Amino acid sequence: MEIYNHNKFEVLLKSDDSPVTIADKQADKIISKGLKKYFPEIPVITEEQVGSHSLNAQVFFIVDPLDGTKEFIKRRGDFTVNIALVCDGKPIRGIVYAPARHRLFYTNSNGKAVEEKGHFSVLKMGLIKNIQTAFSDNTALKVIASKSHRDAQTDQYISKYNCEEIVNAGSSLKFCLLATGEADLYPRFGPTMEWDTAAGHAILSAAGGIVVQAENKQHLEYGKQGYKNPFFIAASKSVILR
């Protein structure tokens, strides 16, 4: 947030032409150091360390230290920190922190999804609220779509549903808005990586939602070659998928 609130910061392009800032890199160092200190036996796969992308393990952490870099650069607020624990292809624990939105979501020690409210001090826990997906009305769905990556294919898919409202949001915050019942459906017909989705997926699953592949409606799994995702649909369980 110190970098975010600074008037100027350098924006670089990675090999895939996606942007990266010093905030991505510094956050990555802090998170990687902490995970390796407290969980030295569990490998860490992180977006900002290309060497980690060739790792292959059944149990691993997967990290996006700054998801929604475009939102960060444009100072639109919808960027997050994503940390997830994956076991046998499933994201079983996750944390998503949206510092500019003052929202913190995670799975607790019982595997339940919660939102913590307060000042987010490492010394004092804030107010904890259990969260769960909405019992969706399929005649009036609230659909959430990407701010930076919405396209014609996404709009075509959304048109299959009876929508009351379409909400735009960035980063993995979209999964969390499903988890709290603030939206019902999030279709993604665009490129994503596992570090973009694992933490939000874990939270949404713990809140009673689902994440499935768009093509065959099979569960989205993790630890794939190259850590690339297929197109997917995330939703509350009561949404009738089309």
C-alpha cells in the first residue's frame, strides 16, 4: 500500500507482456520468506519466481503476491494477495486479502470460509464473520465479470441466464464476492493461471460454492502442467449451470 499510494512507480513488462511492479516483487519476497520459514517442507510455487513453475508436487503452496496488477496500476482498488495450499489437486486452504478494499477472506482451521473485519493487525484478530454463498434465484442472477478481461465470449455465455445485475470486479475478489453471497455467477473465458484462482477457489468451496471447467463441468483441478487453467465457471451451488 505504500507503493500504491506513492505518486509514481515503475511498471515493467514480463515476457508474456503482462505488467509487473516493484510491489509484486517485494510482496513476493515477504510471502515466500514467511512460508519457507514456517512450512519448510512444503514447496512454494509463485508467479514471480519462474524457476518455481517447473516444480511438481502433490502438496504445495501457490502464491500470487499481487493479483490484479492492472487494477493496482490504474489505482482502481480491486487487487489482492492470494495464498493457497493445494493437496492432491484440490485447493484446501486459501487467503485473499484486498488491502485497498479493507477486506480479508480466508479458510479457518476448521476449513470454514470467513471474512475478518478490523485493522488487520498481526497482533490482534479482528471481528470474524462466517460467510456462505447465496441461495441463488435463477430468474434474477447477479453475475460478476472481470473489469480488465471481459470479452464477447463471456457476454455470450452470460446471455444464457436470466440476469438481474452484472457487476464488474477485478482479481480474485470475484470469488470472494460469490463466497459472501454478493454475487451468484462468475464465468471466465480467458487465460488464467492457477495462482490467480487457487486461493479464491478454496474460499468459495468452503463457503458452499463450486468451480468447474466450462467445457465439461468437471471440477477445476490444480498442479497441471505449466499451471495453466482452462476456461471455468464459478458459482453458488444453487445456480443451474448452462
